Amino acid sequence: MDTAPKLLVFDVNETLLDLKPLKERINTKLNSTLAFDLWFPKLLQYAMVETLTNNYQDFGDIGAATLEMTAQQLSVSLSEQEIKDTLSIIIQLQPHPDVMEGLEQLAAKGFRLVALTNGGQSTLEQQMQFSRLESYFDSLYSVEVVKRFKPHPKTYGYVLSQEEAKPNEAMLVAAHAWDIIGAQRVGLQTAFVQRPGKFLYPKSPGLSLVVKDLKELVEKLV
């Protein structure tokens, strides 16, 4: 890390918010312990397909479509309302145990904190309100403004332009290797949070801080 970042850009789902309740609901609804692990990569895959083919749909709509695909894969029939009800828990997630204390300490140390998510702006705001994280952030950003999903360069570039920050003055904090790579390719510093089952991509183009949680991030940055 050449210079300490001034701006910390946080991914939301899995990095800050615990997806376990959503995982349990999907697994129960589709009667399979593999259901969530089949669905979530499919959601990311088709979000990236939309971006690669110069199209955009709301992340929630892609989530619903790919959940329907996953149900078909597991020979389960779900109505449109059942899919909607199943995914509604996305706005009722709690933060990981380290998150509130970590964000509070980072804000107290003078870092500017913003969130950047592939989810829609309305969903993001509801998530932050429910999880009581809203007050820790200076700004909340959704990719829906640029109509490209992370890791497209425009998503990070939009935040940098809004925050009037140079890439090397900002750090992406995320639990997803693909997000880390996207930020590195446009010059951001990065911090990879080792949430359970998450690993860095060996061919990542740059070095990243690696921390087990946000408390360790505070220690390493301060």
C-alpha cells in the first residue's frame, strides 16, 4: 500500500451483510442444501451477461429469473409470487458481527465511507435502513446509474467522479474476488475480506490487503 486511502468503497452483500438467512430460505424453498450455491453464481453470471451484451436489467429481476432457472434445475415448481416472497428477505439482512464496530472506527479515524452495490438504489437504501448501517456511510451508490454491473470499469469510475477522488486515493473493500479484480484494473487499492468460502483469484492483477474482518481492516489501515 503506497499511500493510505482517503475513500473506502464497500461492497454490500456478503461483505457487509450476512446472506445466511437468504441462503436458508432458498435451500428450504427448493428442498436442497445446494440450491443457494447453484443460484447465487447464476445470478452473477447473468448480470455479467447483461453487461457484456450492452443491456441492463434490475439486479432483483435477474435474481428472480435465475431463481426460476435454479428451481427448474432442481425440478421444483415456484410461482412468481413465491419467487418474490423468497427473495424479499434481501432487504432484511443483518450485518456480520464485526461490521458496525469496524465502520464506526474507520469513520472515527477520518475515512470517507461509501457503499457500492450491484443491487438497485431502492433496495440498497432499504438494506442500509434495516441493518442500521445507514448512518455510517457518507453516500450510497448503485450501479443502476451507469447501467453496468460490477466489475465493469464504469461502476468504479462513477463513484470516483462523484467523490472527486483519484483511483489511488480510494480502496474497494469486498469479499468477492471478481469485484477486487475490477477495482484493481482501474487503479483502486483493494482490501479482500475473507468471509467463509471466499478466496482471492490467483491471477489477480494487483496486490490486495487481506483481512479476516473489518476489525482487522482498521488495524491494518491505521
